[in-house]
Amino acid sequence: MVSPFLKYAVMVQKYQMPLLIAGCLPHPSTYRKLYHAWNKGEPESDVGSRGIGIPDNFNSTPDNPAGIINRTILINGKEVEWNSDIGTALKDTLVFSTEAQKFAMAREVARLEVAGPVLNVAVALFCLAGVMVYGETPKQIFRLHTGPVVFRGVVNIVALGLGAVSYFLASDAVSQWLDYKSDCRAAGLSKDCAKGGVEFYNKILTRKKTICLLMGQKGEEMYAPSWNLFPAHLLRLKNAPYTSRKNGIVVCILNGQLNKVL
């Protein structure tokens, strides 16, 4: 008697392409749960939005840093003293001008305008299709369907490995492209917004340096020369370097000025 598992395996093998296409068409409610519009906020409620992802420190000003100093920040198990020199330096990096705040929110909106969530989903689907191609092509060429099971198992393992590597590399490449694209679109809104973008990343870089100084040796091990965190895995580099993102905004500003001259 044929086991149910073998029946399902034969069915999947026979209808693998329709099943793959069906898997690429998730229900809209599933998509909304996984990729809400505000990628830094909270899911919307029945009566409206609960949060749009605006950081608490955006309500602080140099004269009234209430959104910063009313919180306790621990670094290496020690509380940051806001009245100290290094605490004051850290506090200054958390206070943004109106232009920098506009840029920070505009880049999130720009990320949605370039279909960031859709591209992230597309990468996963293309890599899934790639696994099917990687696994099926050698079997058809070398006629492994009638050969030993061990050979088909090896091909499947290699296909899964190639698919995983392809997903990591493609996902990180798309994520970095979205970072640069959203920054450039936000900076292109106005001169003030572009200047705010430069200020935004300057303060982020200064903040990273200050935190690294507070953390000592551990901070030097955690942060790369670009002041991004060292990736947890060798093949992963999800976010674009902050230094490159700031330089990209400067290039966008210069290109805009050159276009006006020409």
C-alpha cells in the first residue's frame, strides 16, 4: 500500500509549477499584516492609525530636550549622565532641526513610493523560483528522476544552498538600493530638506562615535569604519553605510545644481 506521504510527493512533483504560482499570490490580508505602510510604526487599528513611527526625540529642541533627558539610557550597564560632557554630546546628537526631521520622515515615505515592501517580497519569490530551477534543471539534464535517490537529495541540498545565498545577496542589494533611492528622493524635495539630510546623517555618525567612546573596547569591536554595526554574518550587509548615504545626498545636491546650470 502506498503511503500518503508518497502520494503527496507525487502530486507536488506533478503540479509543482501551478503550486509555485499559487504560492506567489498571497491573500491581501496576509500582505497587510506582514508589510504595513509605515515600516517604522505600528499596525493600524479599526478607528485609525496608532502610530506613524515618529521617534520620541523629535519633540525635543535645544532649549527643551524633554523627550531625551526624561529617559534612562544604560550603556555597558551604566546610566548615562546627561549633565556630563559626553552625556551632553550624546544629547546634542539626538536633537534634530525641523529640516532634519522633515528629511527623516520624507525618506520613509519615499521608501514606500519606490515600492520597497513589494520589492522585498519579489526578492523572496524570485529566489524561491530559482530554487525550483536549480533543483529541477540538473535532474532533467542528467535524468536523475529515474536514478538513485541520493543524487536527487544532493541536488536538492545544493539548490537550497544556492537559493539561500541568492536570497541573502539579492535582499541586501535591494535594501541598500532602497536606502540610497529613498535618501535621494527625500533630498530632492527642497534645498532645506537636502541640508536636513546632511545634518541628519552627520548627527547619526557623531552619535555612533559617542556611543562607541562610551562602550570602550566593546564599541570598537561592534562598529565598522563606516559606523555601521558589523554584520552578524559574513554574507549579510543589509544596510548601506551611513558615510555613503551622507555622501549620496551631497552628490544629489551637486547634481541638482549642475542640472540647473546646464
